[in-house]
Amino acid sequence: MEIVIDIGNSNVVIGIYAEAKCVDLIRLKTINDREAKLYYDLRIREELLDLNLVIENIQGIYLSSVVPDLTKSISVVIASIFDKKVNVVNPMAFKKLKLSIDNPSEIGIDLVANAIAAVTRFSKACVIVDFGTALTFTTVTESFEILGVAIAPGLKTSMSALHNETAQLPEVPLILPSTVIGKNTTHAIQSGVLWGYVGLVKEMLLRINEETGYKFLPIATGGLSSILSPIADLFHDIDINLTLDGIRIMGRNIDKN
């Protein structure tokens, strides 16, 4: 068995893998303050007790983080719980990867993980749309060459911005309304944001294919990937564990090097 950890801006997700499949998930809110280490130590131990996980069966632990301040804290917690080294993944360990972008050091490790997992699974050029804190589009060829990325605010980020930056607009639930023309404030915000994102995703996928002259396989991931049901048919696959799969692949390559 293997442990795969994805430290994101909104959530810390821990996947328990058996025979290359994610069999259990622990999802915790990202907390980055003086109490973070104690919080994660207590919560992770509680969750593991509920799963009845046999710690001695763990053969590898791989961690990816886009929150540098939390990387060391959670690594120490995990190493203490399992009494095993935590491998912080490095995309450069995956020798097939090529980054055809201006500043390779700037790309998020989560986006690299998405690309590696998608091409490994489908053996085709892909556009991975990640519905997370940010909405990202990662374009990668079948030879693991990342051509580039597009980034927009995520669904929750947009909703929160409207609420926080205006005096009279409430924070509303992420529910796609059946009609576009809003009849009240909540309906209006849901329509503008959620139906707006339907159009955004369609247009981005169309323009990526037009710009490259190539038809990329569209893949969706991220915790909010199931919300926009009208575009579900656009995707060849929707897998919320895609990032974890990519982290595991990169981590296993560290072990080989």
C-alpha cells in the first residue's frame, strides 16, 4: 500500500492506494497557522483509526504541495505517524516530462501531476481541466510535453470574491440554476457564475484545439468537477483522483532514481 498526499490551497487530500488504485480518501481543510501541525497530527490520526489502516503495510509515501509553508509541517507529521520517509515529489524525476514554457520553475506541481497522470492513462494528447481553487487548463502532448497552461479564478473563488468585495451580495451555494435569467439575488449570482463557467470551459477547449490545430482529449478533475453537469459530456473522463495518481507516478520515479 502507498500514501499519496496533495497539499492544495483549499484542501489537504490524502489518498490510500492499494494495487495502484485509490481505495480511501482523507480530505481536510487547508489550515496554515501556528496550530497547523497539531491540527493535522490529531485529525490524520483520527481518520486513520476510522479506516483501520495497518501502518506496517505502507510501502511508500509521496507528497506534493503548492503551499510551501505547510510542506515541512505535514511531512513531519506523516513521517511520525508511519515511521517512514516522506518523498516530496519533483517533476524532474519523471524523465519523459518536457516543459515547453517560459519559466518551468513557476508551474504548479499539481498541474504537472495532472498532465503525467492523464497521458500515462490514455496515451494521448490531453487538456486537463482542474476545477479547484483556480480553474486551470493544462495542455500536454502524448509525449509528455506540457505546451502551456491557462488559469482562471475557481468557482468558489469567484463566488467568494463577489460576496467579499460587495456590500449587498450574499455568499450563495454552488448550485447550477435551471434558467439563466435570475429571478432573485441568489439565482442571479448562481446563473452568472455557474452558467458563465459553462461558457468559459467550452470556449477554452475550442480555442486550444483551434490554436494548435490538434484535437486534445479533454479530461476533468478537481473537487468541483461534478458541479457543471451541462458540460459533463464534453469530457472523455472525469476523475477527482487524477492529481493523486500523478503524484504517485512521480513519487515512484523518485524511488527508481
